[in-house]
Amino acid sequence: MKVAALDVGEARIGRAVGELGRPFAFGRGYLLRKGFDEDVEALARWLEAEGARRVVVGLPLRTGGEEGPEAEAVRTLGEALAKKGFEVVYEDERFTTRLAAERLKAAPRRLRREKGKLDELAAVLLLEGYLARHG
């Protein structure tokens, strides 16, 4: 089964895909945010094109594990995707962006400068963690 992951930020949404039973996730770039309804429609089209029915959405929890307003906004996006027929799973994303930033330090300078690469890599790490636990 094909699975997608989303790292939802204020300006961009990082995207990745993978398959259950396989440990690797592959970055699929990022979506520049335009507005809630437009974002939901663009993500639904992308998920359909990828053939992914399950979507792992990174949930930005606070250090203590509690949810704040950012997590509420992400859940609202997830609920909209669920209404479109996708199975939405939430995963703690507290450290994915930090890990992605560490990995990008070793990347060529042109990749480090591309802001969306961080979001895409965060989605890859989020999905790889999910696939490792639910393989």
C-alpha cells in the first residue's frame, strides 16, 4: 500500500511517499501554501496522482507532548483530507525538522539554500519513522 507524508508548515507543506513493507521514503517536493481550501484541493489531487490512500501528517506537539494551536490547525487540514476519502494518521513531528536540518548540513550548498528542501526532508523522515514502526 502506498503511503504519503506531509510536513505542514505556515508557508510550505513538505511531501513524501513510500510503501508499507519497504523502509524507504522518497521526497516529492513541497506545496507553497495559498489558502486552506486551495491547499486541500492541491493535496488531494497530488495524493490521487501518487495513488496514496493513507496520509501520515506530522503533528507539531510542544516539548512536553501537549497540542497547541499549530497542532489544531494541522488536525483541521487532516480532517479535510479525511472528508475527501483519505485515511489520515497523525505522527509526532517534534524533532523531524531539526533532524532534517542536521542532514542538510552535509548537502551541497544549492540544496541547503532551497527553503522547501527542509520541509520535503522533514516529510521523508516522518514517513521513514512511520514505515519502520508499521512496516
